[in-house]
Amino acid sequence: MIKQISFFKRKEGISVEDFQNHWRTVHAELVVKLPNLRGYVQNHTLSSGYAKHEPDFDGVAEVWFESTDAMRSNVGSDVLQAIRDDEHNFIDQSSMGMLLTEEVVIVDGPRPPGAVKSIAFLNKRDDVTPEFFQQHWRTQHANIASQIAEQLRYVQCHCRLGIYASGRKPPFDGVPMSWFASFDDLKASGNSEAFRLTRADEPNFMVTGRLPFSVAEEVEIVAL
């Protein structure tokens, strides 16, 4: 199973409400027509993310396919073209990026209704290989991060190694996703010793500092 992650900002002049409504209805109705689609989730940035400044992204989309061949079979189709055409109606095309990933479930917990989902975007250190980055993240770092008590579920999305083998460089090397019962639980986790240790390990394998991120409401369109 592979997962394509897309991230983007809304088109200039469109309100957050109109952006989210169009994405959840008109656009979702186009995406669900994709042949071989196995799952589809939209992540809508919470209203609190707009309180002080514009968030990094207004939306993060996740779509699952059984294989790259199943995904690529849609290239050139009328369905995919209709999706691309509609993106111009509500998405700032210059802000849009995409990653092709494989999921690694670290904490296999629940995704309850109303949960808050934290999504971050990581880059590996320039002096480490993609293999080292993924191995350290999946093992040593995961062992630390999985101890954050407030975290209900924790999934790592690793960029497929084939993109590096082809000589290309993805915009990000990995995307961690964590679910919390409430925004208060998410904030409380940031004060924990486990969170401090998690951040302290980051220089061992990734670029540190402020990470692009989204705190979102998950909207499941097509269940896996």
C-alpha cells in the first residue's frame, strides 16, 4: 500500500470556510471517482490555527493506492483531469506539493471522532543518507516519541526510496502524524519529558528548528 500526501494553501480571495466547504463537497466528489482508490482523508486546519497568523497549509490530503502501478493507471484519465481542473478553483497552485510515501504505524491506537491531528513535515540532514534517516526515525526516534502519553496514535510516512534512486529530491523526507483526544491534550504533550527527549533526538538525523506543520481536523471521505 502506498500513500500520496498533498499539501496546499487556499486560492487568494477565498475564505477559509469556502475553501473547506468546496474541498469537502465538490472536490471530494471528483476524487472518489478515481479507479483503484483505496482510501481518502482530508485534513482541515483548525480555526485556532488562524488566530495569530496564516498557517503553513490550509489543507493536507492523503490518498491510498495498492501500488504505484495502480496509482499511475489514472494518468491521462478524464477523472484525473477533472480533479486537476477543479484544483484551480480553490487551491493556490504555487503552494501545492506532493509526496509519495509508505506508512509505518508506531502507536496503533484509535482515531476517535473529534480528535485533533498533528502533522509535521521533516527534512533529513544533508550529511545522512535517506536509508539512515528512515532507519533512525523508525527505530531510535520512534521508541522515544511513542512514550508521549497524550498521543493516541502515531504514524510515520516515509518517502519512497525510489525517488532518491532516480536522482530527485522530495520537498520533505518524512511526515509524522499524531492523534490527540483534544487540543488541550496536544498542548499538554508539549510540556512532557517524553516530548523534550523527542526534540532532543532530532539533531541526530534531521534538520532542526521550526518545522512546517498543521494541526487539523481529519475528515475521512473513503475509509481504508
